[in-house]
Amino acid sequence: MTSLHIGLIGTGYMGKAHAIALHAAPRVFDLPATPVCELLAEVDETLAVRKASELGFARATGNWHELVADSRVDVVDICAPNFLHKEMALAAIAAGKHVYLEKPMALNDADAAEMVAAAERAGVKTLVGFNYVRNPATQLAREIIANGEIGEVIHFRGRHNEDYLADPAKPHDWHTFRETAGAGALGDLGSHILHMAEYLTGRTIKRVCGQLQTVITERSLANGSGMRPVENDDHAQALLHFDNGLIGSIETSRVASGRKMGLAYTVTGTKGAITFDQERMSELKLYQQEGPSGRRGFRTLLAGPDHPDYAAFCPAAGHGLGYNDQKIIEIRDLIEGLTGRRPLSPDFRQARRINTLIEAIERSHHDGNWVELADA
Amino acid sequence: MTSLHIGLIGTGYMGKAHAIALHAAPRVFDLPATPVCELLAEVDETLAVRKASELGFARATGNWHELVADSRVDVVDICAPNFLHKEMALAAIAAGKHVYLEKPMALNDADAAEMVAAAERAGVKTLVGFNYVRNPATQLAREIIANGEIGEVIHFRGRHNEDYLADPAKPHDWHTFRETAGAGALGDLGSHILHMAEYLTGRTIKRVCGQLQTVITERSLANGSGMRPVENDDHAQALLHFDNGLIGSIETSRVASGRKMGLAYTVTGTKGAITFDQERMSELKLYQQEGPSGRRGFRTLLAGPDHPDYAAFCPAAGHGLGYNDQKIIEIRDLIEGLTGRRPLSPDFRQARRINTLIEAIERSHHDGNWVELADA
Amino acid sequence: MTSLHIGLIGTGYMGKAHAIALHAAPRVFDLPATPVCELLAEVDETLAVRKASELGFARATGNWHELVADSRVDVVDICAPNFLHKEMALAAIAAGKHVYLEKPMALNDADAAEMVAAAERAGVKTLVGFNYVRNPATQLAREIIANGEIGEVIHFRGRHNEDYLADPAKPHDWHTFRETAGAGALGDLGSHILHMAEYLTGRTIKRVCGQLQTVITERSLANGSGMRPVENDDHAQALLHFDNGLIGSIETSRVASGRKMGLAYTVTGTKGAITFDQERMSELKLYQQEGPSGRRGFRTLLAGPDHPDYAAFCPAAGHGLGYNDQKIIEIRDLIEGLTGRRPLSPDFRQARRINTLIEAIERSHHDGNWVELADA
Amino acid sequence: MTSLHIGLIGTGYMGKAHAIALHAAPRVFDLPATPVCELLAEVDETLAVRKASELGFARATGNWHELVADSRVDVVDICAPNFLHKEMALAAIAAGKHVYLEKPMALNDADAAEMVAAAERAGVKTLVGFNYVRNPATQLAREIIANGEIGEVIHFRGRHNEDYLADPAKPHDWHTFRETAGAGALGDLGSHILHMAEYLTGRTIKRVCGQLQTVITERSLANGSGMRPVENDDHAQALLHFDNGLIGSIETSRVASGRKMGLAYTVTGTKGAITFDQERMSELKLYQQEGPSGRRGFRTLLAGPDHPDYAAFCPAAGHGLGYNDQKIIEIRDLIEGLTGRRPLSPDFRQARRINTLIEAIERSHHDGNWVELADA
């Protein structure tokens, strides 16, 4: 068995999730190569050393440039703040490393395009971490749709709402400035539901009509030096027109009181429908126009070993997977992708698509009309 | 106690619901006047006589013109097919009768405008039957919002989806032709959710951007004489912009497999949110940003005697009201409205609003852009 | 069409529900005879006259003995407090009237036995109002079980929990004294779930082992004259052994915080299961060991026109029935029973069974062991 | 930082779960010592070597006696079939090792007593793996109860139902024989809910009255050599009487069609109630008699960083933990227990309690009466 040596940049929320998954994945799955936690970069040496110990990395550095250049690192895993994604990815690509990058890929479509071009020119492999599509219940949804079990898809409705900025007293952080975040809720959460829309239906969005809004127009600065405007959207929504005439809509919010992990979708077909809420991430509800009408209803399928990737975690149905388990599956996809067992998806090219869609929605809002998307 | 003599036209789905409610309402509520089931009209004398017996009406006629002209009738209650609403209402108004009309008021905005003008000129009183806003759980939602219990409203999301035409083998009926139905799902079901949007938020929709679609483009004729195009929308959705900057969206469908009474809404405020699904019509979920964060969550309120109009049905909470109970409350509103105890709402002028909105959404779809609504 | 003249005694919670249903039932169903609201009795003339007007009765009396003796009354409908059931029923029977009686039939088994004997000797017809078994969703449950759709029944679990006495500051009322209530939660609510157990499974309970408890051992008197002991159970539970080896258990409480109408059951069979909660009275969940295992799950059936008695209320599924609708179905059963179209069930003999079971559970608790039930 | 070297016996369902957790725990939590996956034992050398590679263990053996005796092993982690628990644990104790044992501890109370005595005599530390009590939502439930947030506990209802043997065509396996399993559902699943009853309420069960049943009385042998009787219970239920007068009941089944991970409980107090279902393991529902009665209802608390142990997995609420995450928390408890930072709980003495309760319920069933439990 070969090894793949990982260099991780960033140890916040997602960095820790990656570290947990990197250690667990080889135990859960029978992988074609072993991920080795080689090198960890943080903002300074002291923090890096401490975090390397905590997260089980062999070596540490306070300078991410060193990590990117390190000869023992095969894959650069970028969990740093979004506004650093581009610079780090380009440096990693330049060093000939494969890149595993947290979403959203970039702050805007132009940056994303530049990153795609660089990666393809360099011939390195890439994966962007849209973890919710790894959830067995959602993989099952895609399988049900692809099998035609609900007929032909006629409508997609999705939302990804949370309430992490619902409190107007919460000060600014990186989410609320253009320079550090790009789009607001639309970029942070909307990216997931836009990706989901095409992932689940297998269709391509051709036209969008969007509406964005900043609800809490100014917030205090974290350092106490007064109020400053919020520079991006608190919530957004869009009508969608896919190829083949499929229609749908999405909604996203970071001020949706009560929603903690409110990614939810309903996909309606000519012969049935599925509905899902990530707050109950191991349940999928399925309706089919079958059997006597008095015995029809939405069926609650509990994720189990008959569904994609579940059995590796637990042989018994209904025992439940968690947030971090999605990342473990993503690591499996990364390792199998890098060793040629499966395509890496979404890679930079596919992930840029989300930036393209986000910008189209923003432009539609700005111009007050529908925006067509160029052929992919 | 005075009496109000009712002349009912039509004994289908809604006619029967009205008859049940007319008999039950005086037992449930302490009414200022007693509704008397005076005269019933159906398409022929035989059917009228039979239905009058079944539905407890004193007299019967096979000619609705007689009913409208009958000196003992105070209120004409129109439950006939939608395409007859205008003619019947105008005749009733001409005869100086008050009019109680099932929704949707008319097939289009121009007809609705004509009806408003006639009623106001004649000085007769009118009520249009949007029964879902009578549901105690929904009245409670409005009360919570109006009290500011969820802060200032920042988002409205609503849908009214059913699946009564999901089966492509189902032949044409009155729903599927322009001449008999006007708009499709948007008129039949969308009318409810559009009305709900303004009812709950207390705000006025100023701009819409709509998208309509006929999914099953042709159906067989009921008489077996071949296929014919479906003339109106199977599903529709729209972005909404209210006054004061509130945004939201609605969706409606008659081909949404699995949804039987899928009127649902989520209203988000700056301090909380409510969410509701008419398939669980006696439950309202309420989230408030209050108390320690580890003890926050959506609370399931079961309709009970502390909520509007429930106690008249049952003194104990959680026992559940049903579809017909909403109509009983509507009859109470009718009787109290006619005797001056409360405003009749929505009257023709208010109900025409829904036709205006429907046409704006249709025009927006047709023109491919946002449509502004004139000031009401 | 003939008429059946009803004399109603008592106009509290249940009296009003009966009155609503008596007026609505002939509009909902095509009845073989029309119930006529003939005479109403209350504790004094003034109240009786007022209530007769409110509830739509032709005549009124302040003396129930007059009602029982009235020549124009065919059926005596007893909604008076439980401790009066026996005296009133015996008087009605003595006068040769049919008796329609609210549950629980009597305060104890001996009284119930006396009432059965009297009714059978006199040859009058009887019906006891266990309204929850009329709910279409529960009728559907019975149908599914009887059809063998979940195989052979192997387990019954039921509860009927409410919280109307959860507040220890709530003073005594008739529920809390032996003389006026007999058993406590077990009599008031347990009676429903015990009846349900045999109704749904079609089996007979042969042995019980019970446990009762008074949680709040004393309460204030309503008149402010100090504290007095609570004389019956606040909650109770029992293991059940049915004929043919079926086992199960029930639980009941009037101090179960949060439960408003907490009648719920799960019936498990060799090939599936059903589960139900009266707080969502129009939903039945059904699981069947059928189809691929990855597509199995509990299906939420929304009550609809394919299910027993629903279509008479509404032609569209999922629109929801309410508490009072159950009483309307019960009136239909009463009228059809009195006219010979269907058996009256539960009649006094069947309803006495519940008193027998309650006493067996109380005796089991007292003696600390299992109690056998004599063959019915 | 010190290390604790683990010797794992058995690599089935639970062995793999332990391995995943042993690798992940040091990344999730800041542990006082690092668990090292030292040695793995399986039934033969080949399998052991393969499994050691898969599960990340340094060395392998086909003889568990070698593992127990290995000088580099500090803790023997027993995930072998239940009937081997006693022999292996006694051998490990004899070798002076700490023992981490999967539940149920032993096949019967006498064996469990022997194991307790041996461990205490040897002075080794022990932990038995009742993983469901580690779930943050359940830890939160205990915290809410202990804080008095629902008042004084007045009722406990619990069940642990699954359907893994619902299919009568499923052949015998180790679950269905006395010699390999001891009790049936009661031992395998009932052990969890009995443990939960005392864990959550903080009370001690003093008396039980049980009822057991083998529903499918015979099954085929896996090797095809005919039918043989099932030797233990398929489902069981018991009334419980705790100290201080608390009452309750439990139920367990392995033939409960539709239940996949059906551990559920409702704990009712004088001022509120909590209810939980492990199939939605990251949700706890809480009702409190607080605030205006029209705003009361069960609140759905989504597990989050304000609740015990959640924040180590994810900083954002509602993102969901999974089955294996419970084991990660258990490993933290093991390591902290072995290093003296917290008591190990349940240790052998506490875990034996469950065997005692199971036997009392079995005896109660056999004798047909209540059984008192001796003071612990």
C-alpha cells in the first residue's frame, strides 16, 4: 500500500474536521493508499506545534509557504480562511502539489477561473470539499432520482438557512466583508445548495433570477471601534431554470432564526418526490405513486447499510451518521480520486461553476432581471 | 335574535362544506343572527330537491336566477364553478343581495374589478371564502407576528402544493382550461398562499417576478375524444418584494406528488421565526431568541383554548380542529360581518387583490422580468 | 324519512360537542333517520332555556326527570357528570328510552353491571361514546390490522396521557374524588386506551398487572377551605396479556406535562407495524416488510377519502378532520344503530368491559400481583 | 504525554467501532494520555494480521491468550462475542490488565458477580461500553433532569426496540441461544434501556414486574440442518418501581418491525418533561410549565456546542453527531478514567447491576409476580 502525505493549512473549524477524518478514514474504509498526516501549517510556529500535536501531524510550520514547498507533502489541504484560498492554491499548484480545498473555492468567479487554469496547466489533481453531498442519505437521494424512482424530475426546491448572524449585536467577522468573504450567505451557504441542485438533479442551471438583501446593515467592529456597514448579503433567493425545462428555486440565509443546519431540499418528479433536511441528516423521505392510493404516503428511510457508504461505518440501519462522517467519506473520495479509482468531484473546474452561479445571481439582483449562464 | 336567510348555489365539494358549517356555526358560536338555510339552487330541479333535503335547506330551485331574485333570500352564497362566479355575483348584486363567494373571486383581474365596482355601487356587503386564514393556528401566527414576538418580519416563504393532477393519465376537467379556470395551480392554490403572505405579514407586495410551467402539456378529454392541450400552469413560483423592503417567495403546484394539503409557510423575524404546515393544521412551530442558547429550539404549539376561536369548539388544548371547522369560523365571520360586529374580510375589494397579484405573476413570466404593482 | 327525537342532559364540554354533532351529522352523512333536537335538560330552568337556544333544542327543562319521562323523547343522551350516569340511565331505561351515554359508563363495575342488566331486561338500545375509535385514521388502523397487512399482531402499546392536573396548584374538582369520578386518570383517560387495545387488535385481555399512583397527594378545595387528599390515581400503567398469547402494555396520566391529547398507540405485527398519535389525529404511520430493504420505512398516511368515513367530510385527502368530527361519526353510528343498519358498539355490555378492566387493574395494584379476567 | 497501549480482541461490528474511535478520539479531544493501538487478536493469525492492517493496530495475534499476557498491553479491550466476555475478562484481570468491555457484561448475574469480585480483588480498572449514555443529547437530558429543570421526576418510560430478528425466515445466530446470549432482546437491547433508566433519573430500581415472550418459537439453523427452538425472549416489558416512589416501565424487542435503533425515552417531572428517540439522536424535546400557557409546547433542542461534549466535534449547533461519535466520547471517558481524571462509569460493579435487573425481570416473568431487588 502506498501513502499520500498530507500538508494541512489551517486548524480552525474545518481544519480540525479534516484532521479527524484523515485519522479515521483508513479505519472506516479499505483505502488504496494511506493518508499520512505529514505537515501542519498555522499562523505561527507555536500554534502550529501545538496543533500538530493535537491533530496528530508529524511536523509543524508557522509558514504555509514552507508547507507548500515541502518535498514530503503530496497533497496540500487548504482549510485557511476563504480569502487566502487563491494565493495558497496557486502556490501549491506551482509547487506541483495536488490540492484539496475547502469550499467556497474562491471569492469570485475570476479568481476561480484563474485557479482552474493554473491547476489544469500544471496537471495537478484537485478536489473541493462540498461535504454535504457525501452524506449517505443525500447520495441515496441522487441514486433514487438517477434510477427514475420518482420519474422525471420536474421541480427542485432547496434552501440552506442558518442563524449564525441573526443576532444584530454580533460584531463583524470575516463573513461580513467583501474582501474576506466575497458574497455573504449566498457564498457561504448558498454555495452548498446551488451545488446540491445540480448534483441531485443531474441537470445544468441555464438562467437565474436573484434577489439579495442585507438585513442588518451595520454591525459593530469586533475591536470595539464603532459600527461599520455589512458589505454582503444576509439572505438571498433565486428562481432557477435548468436545461430541459426543469424549474426550481433556492433560498439561503445567515439570519434565519432557529435554523442551525438548515440545508433542505424537495425534489419532485413525475412519479414521486423526495424531501430531506440536513438537521435530520440520516433520514430521507420518499413518496411514490405506487400501490393503492389509500396506502400512499411519504416513507421515512433511515440511512442504513443498503445505502451508499453507510455500511463502512455501521452494519445496522438507523444508527445514524454525523457531520464528521461526511468528511471521512470525502477523504475516501480524495484518496480514491488521487489513486485513479474514481473521478475527483467536484474538482476545480466543477467547483468554479458555483462561483459562476453566485455571480450570476448577484448580477441578476443588481440588474433587476434574469441572467443567462453561458454553456459550461 | 334576527335571522339571515341564505341562498346557496352549488352543492359540490364547497357547497356541502358551506351547508355543514351553516348548520354547525350557531351551535359552536354565540352568533348575533341565525343563518337560515332558506333556498338551494342546483342545475336542475330534481338534483336541487334532493340536495336541499340532504343539506338541510327549506326550499329548492333548478334555476339560480330564481334564487338570486327570491325575496326571502338575504345572502347569496356562491359555490358554483369559478367561471360562473362573475355572472352570479353580478346578478345577486343587481338584486340587492349580500354576496358570500368562494375563492377565487374571478377568472381574471378585469372581471374582479367589475365585481368590486358593482358591489360598491350597490352598497351590498361581500365576503370571499379564504378559509385557511380562519384556522386558529394561522390566526395565532398572525397574532404572534403582529405582537412583535418574532421581532420585525424579514422573510416570508410560502407554498401551496397538492398533487391532484400529478397523474398524467388523469383527464381534463374544469381546472385545465383557461375559459373555466383562468390560471392553473396559481389561481386555484396560489391564491391561498398569496393571500396568506399579506395576511400574515401585514405588508403589501410591491413587485413580483414569476415563473410558470405546464408540466403535463396535454391530457385526454374526459369524454374519450382524444388529447387536448392543457391551457394553464401546473406549477408556478415567484419572488416577492413587499413594502418596507421585506422579501420572500411563494410556490404552488397541482402536480407535487405526495402533497395533499401542502399549504405551508415560514415567517422569519429579527427575533424569531414561525413555521406551519396545513397537513398538521393544529400545530404551529415557534422559535424565539430567548433564554439560554442551549435551551432554544422550535416549540410545537398545539392549538388550544388560549388561541383565537379554538375554545368555541373544545375547551381542551390539542384535541384538534378539522378542515370544516375553518368554514364554521368563516360563517361566524360572515354573520358578524353582516350584522356590523366586525369588518368582512376579505371583501371583494380585498379579494380582487389576489387576482391582481396572479395576473402580475403571469405577466412577469410572460415578459421575463419583474413587474411592479400599482398602489392599492 | 323517520325522525329520532333526542333529549340531551348536560351542556358542558361534551354536551356542546353532542349538540354540534347532532346538527351537523345529517348534512355530512345520508342518515336513515333524522335526529331532532327535542328537549334539553340542565340544572335549572333558566340555564336550560338559554342553552336550548344556544344549542338548537326545541324545548328545555330544569328537571332531567321530566326529560326522561317526556313522551316525545326517543333517545336520552346523557352528558351529565359521571357520578350521575347510573341514576339517569336507569331512569331512562325504566321509561323505555334508548340511551346514548358518554364514557365512562359508570363509576365502578357493579354499577355498570346493574345498568347492563336493566337495559337488556328492558330491551332498550344503548351506545356509549368512545369517540376516538370513530376517527378515520384509527378506523383505518383497525382495517389494516384486520386485513393482515401487518401480519399477525404480536404487541400492543398504548397510552393516553394528558396534563390537565399537572399543576399542583390546581384545586380539586370532580376528577379527584372517588365519589364523583371513581378511578382517576385510569377511569377518565385509561378507559379510552383500554377500549382501543381490544378494538384495534380484535383480541380480549385475559390478565393484567397494574400499578397506580397519586403523584400530587393533596390539593386545595376550590372553595378555598383548605387542603384535602386526592382520592384516586394521577397516573397508572399495566402489563396486559390477551388471548392467543398477545402481550402489551398501557399507560395513562393526567399529570404528564406537555401532553394535551396524548392518546397514542403502536401495534406491531409479524409483517409490519402501525403507530399513531391523536395529537396528529389525521396521520397514521405504517411500516411493512415489503419491497427492497433499502426502501422500507414508516409511511405517513394522511387520512383521505380512501379511508373509512372521511369522504363524507371532504373529497380531498390530507385536509384534516377535527375532534368534533369524531362525534359526528358517532352520531351516524347511533342513528344507523337505532334503525338497525349496524350494531351499536360499544353498547352497555361492551362498555362495561372497560369498567371491569379498570377494576382488575386497580385490584392488581392493591394486591401486588397479576389478576385474571373472567371470560366475557 | 503518556501512552495507554490497547489490546483489542474481536473485530466485528463493535471491534471496528472501537478501532475508529481509538484513532479519532485524540484528534477530537485533548486527552491526558494517548491510546496506542498496540495489539489485535482475532480467531486466527491470518485474519488478525489483515484486521490489524485495516484497523491500524501495530501487531496481531491469532490467540487472544497471548494478547492478554502481552507485556506492552495496558488495557484489554474486549469486543468478542458475549459468551466469551467472562473468560477473557478474568484472564485479563489475572494478568493485571485494565479491562474495557462491551456490553452486556456477562450472560448472567452470577458470572457478572464473579467478574466484579476478580477485578476488585486485583485492583484493575474497568469500564463497560454503554455507548448511548455518551450521546450529547442524552447527557443533556441527564443534566436537565439533575438541574431540576423539569421539577422532580415522577415517571420514566423507555424502550429499546429493533427489528433485526423480525423476519421469521432469518436463521438462528448467537442471539437466539441461551448458551451464547443469555437473555434475548432483554439482554441485548433491554440492557441499554435499563441502564438508561437509572442513569437519567439518578434513582435506583427497587421492584420489577416483567413479561417476556418468544414470538418466533423456532428458526432454521444457519447450516441448513433443520429447525430448532429459539431459547430466549424476542420481546419483553416490565413495570418498574424506583426508590422514592418513582414509577415507570420499559419495553424491548428484536422483532419490532420498523424500528432500527428504537431506543427512546420520556421522562416526566412535576414541572416539565423530556422526550428522546435515538433514531433522531441529535434532538431532545423539552417541555416546561413556563411562560404563558398559549406559548407552551415541546421545544426541539438540536445538539450543539452548549451541550456536553458536542463542541469537541463541531463548533456549530445542529450539524449532528453519529453513532461512532458516541464511542469516541467513550474512549475519552476511558482514557480520562484510567488517568484518574474522572470515575470510570459504568465499571464492572455498576454494570453488573444491569445483569441483576435482567435476571429479576426474568424471574418475575417466571414466577408471575413482582420481584424485589436487594439493596445495591
